Amino acid sequence: MADAVVTRPIRTAPAPAARRSAKPSGVPVIFLTILMALGVHLFLSWVVGMAADEVKWGMFGVDANPVRFGEAQFQLNAIVCFLPFDFFFGFCFAVLLGFALRVPFFRDRVYHTIVEVKKRLMVQLSSTKEEVESILRNDPDNNQRLLARREDINLESVESEISSINNGQRYLDGKAGFMNGISLYMKFHFVEVYSNTVTGLAYAGAAFLIIVVGIRGLKFIPAIKPSPILFALGIEFSILCLLALTLMFTEEEERTDRILKQMVDAVKGGKGKAAVAAMEEEASMLSRGDYERIIRDQMDQKMLEILSAKDEDAVRRLALDLVSSKK
């Protein structure tokens, strides 16, 4: 009797997990900051050397060396005196240069900020991702006419967000200056995330300065050795400059309150919140057929609304979107 041949099911190798693209490294930013800080230190040391009547230190001034201004003579440590100024201005120059050269680290910051602002527009306008993309491609004049009819939004703030997204995208495409990328990132990410942190640091720097000045008043720090005082002043100066930049890119308080109210109202309605959730989850809970059916239903409903309202601008925009999608 022939031996029975036992067949075993072939095990397929598991599909490799999808690898997320790694975030750009911040090492170039650190390198640029150190390089610029070194240049700022050399510049400040040169300025003090030119302004003083007599200086007995090198460009780095590691030791506390005598510096004379007229009849007043001090012992300054250039490292201690200039350290806050070196790193603050060095970091500022590094950021400007990084945005101007479109370093991947800063491009990534701008890209993610654009994504977050698009989600905000979806919530404010109670629109889907496709509708927001259509609005961004639309002519600004048409957008103004269409959005002006809605009483549940603040037209000025929405137009500002649309303009900022388009400017940021043009920066990523290499068609706009680096200030467009900086403005978008500062206004819609840095200010909103780090505003309270910067304010807290400003108070902490003021407290540190008060302590150092108080110690100097108690004669624990000799008058001829002002390096710790200059160090504390440099820290407070740097933090106050950062606070000033934060306030410059902060939206008006009244407009921000309106935006928050719009977001709350939109979330209560559910459409904007659902759209953002769908965008983040990438329709992972739906099959492709279900997803296509939902999209077709949304398109049919939108077309019926436009045709029933006899909105010429909306019909024209819909036609343009259909033509562009066929290309």
C-alpha cells in the first residue's frame, strides 16, 4: 500500500510592518547653533576690546582678566558674561539660516504645522478633508464671497489661516521666502504650544536676576567683578526677547476667543470632529468599498445642495474641481 502523502499548508511569511518615516534629525540645528554662538562670542569680545581703553584678554577671555574703561577697572570673564547672549543670538541666527536653507528639520516642522491648521479648518468649517483642500485651491476672491455668507465663522480668521497654509506650502515647494515658513510655524504652533512656557521662563529669569542683584547689594559680589550680574542680565534679556517674539506672532485675543467658540460649536455639530477623526485614522475601520460609497454619497449630497441653491460660484468651483481631478 503506497504511503499516504501528507501535505501541510504552506505558511506565508508575515508581511513586514509598515515603517514610519523617521523624523529629520536636529543635529544640523545644534551644529549651526554652536557655530553661530561661537561667532557671536568672538564678535562681542571684539566689541568690548574696541570700546575699552585697555583690555588684557584674548578673544575667548576664559579667565577673569582686567578691563579698563577710563578710570574704572573691572575683572571680566568673557565666557560667563557673554554665554546667554552667545546662545540666544546663535540660536536665532541658526533658525533663520536653517529656514533660509530649507533644512529638513525645519521643513518638517512647517509640514506638520500645515497639517494641524488644515484639521482646524475642518473643525471650524465643519467640512471634510476634500472640501478643505478644494477651498485651499480656490481663488481668494471666490472664497471670500462663499465664506462671507456663513454666519457661524469668523471670516477674517479663516482667511488668515487659508493664506498662511498656502504661503507655508509655497515655502515647502521653494516658491516663497523663508519668512513664510517661520510665520506659519510661530503663529500656529510655537505660540500655541510654548506661550505659557515662555511666560513662565520670563518670570523665572526675573526672579534669578533679583537674587543676583540682591547678593550684589549685600557685597557678596565685588563691584570690580560684575560677570555674574552680566550673566543674569543676559538670561533675562534673552527670555524677554523670546517673549516679545511670541507676543508679535500671537493672534488678537478677541479673534482667538472667536476661533475657540467656533471650534466648540463645530465639535457640538459633530461633522468637523468626525472629519478630523477620519483624517487621523485614515478610515482604518472601513473597507475600501464602504469608504468609496460614503465619498460618493457626500459628493451627491453636495452637488444636490449646490444645484438646488443655484449658487453660480459654487457650481463653477465644482466644475473646476471635477476637471482638475480628471487631469
